[in-house]
Amino acid sequence: MNKYIKSDLMRYYGKYDLLTFIRGYFRNSTFRFQCALRLCQSKGMMKLLGYFLWAISRTKKTIQIPRHTKIGYGLFIGHGGSIMINSSAVIGDNCNLSQFVTIGSNHKKAATIGDNVYIGPNVCIVEDVHIGNNVSIGAWMDGG
């Protein structure tokens, strides 16, 4: 099993044995999408398998992460609702993405996100900003 898939599986379920992988793959569409994304970044036949799985598991309405996006070990997507990431973004290890997160750019270079970063619901990170390690980011909503 791919090291990235193992690290993602560990973040979701706290273990990475074959049975956990099978259960996670068939019960969690977000994890299934991540597996396809990780396989796309492999080599040889696994890459071809990844392209096929990515094509059938991606949806334009929920998660848009291009195949070539650089994402470190242990990605955790807490809720599969509406996540958009620009292909030029760089995301470190053990990053948590919540629902309605956008990491984008209008000028060719999106954000660089460090390790152990939590990005909360409704957060938009735009352009070439650098987020350090061990950071939590949340959106502030004014109720008035």
C-alpha cells in the first residue's frame, strides 16, 4: 500500500491494516477520492489505476483537487462538502481540511501550507501566502 494512503488511513481510522483500508474505501467517498488522488501521484501501473479511479470518483460539486497538487502525508478531509484547491498550492503533512475550504489564486501561485495545520469551515486562503506549522485557521462570521 502506498505510504501516503497509509498515512491518510491512519488519520481517518487510527490504524492502517488491510481490513480497515477496505472498509474505509467502500464506506467513505472522501477517503476513496484521496486514494485515487494518491495513486495518480505514483508510478507505473498504480498511476494508471489512479487515473482511472480519480476519473470515476471525482465530482465537480464537492471536492476539486487537481491530480498534480503537492500534498504531504496524513491529509484528513473532515467533511466532503465543497473543497476547492488550486493545483499550485503546496500542503504539508497532517493537514485537516473542513467543509467549504478554498485554497486558490488568480495570479498563478496559491498558498503554501505548513505541517499540522487545521483549516476550519468556510475558510478561503487566496494567493501566494505562507502558513506556518502548527496553525489553526478559522473564518470569522459577523452575525449582524
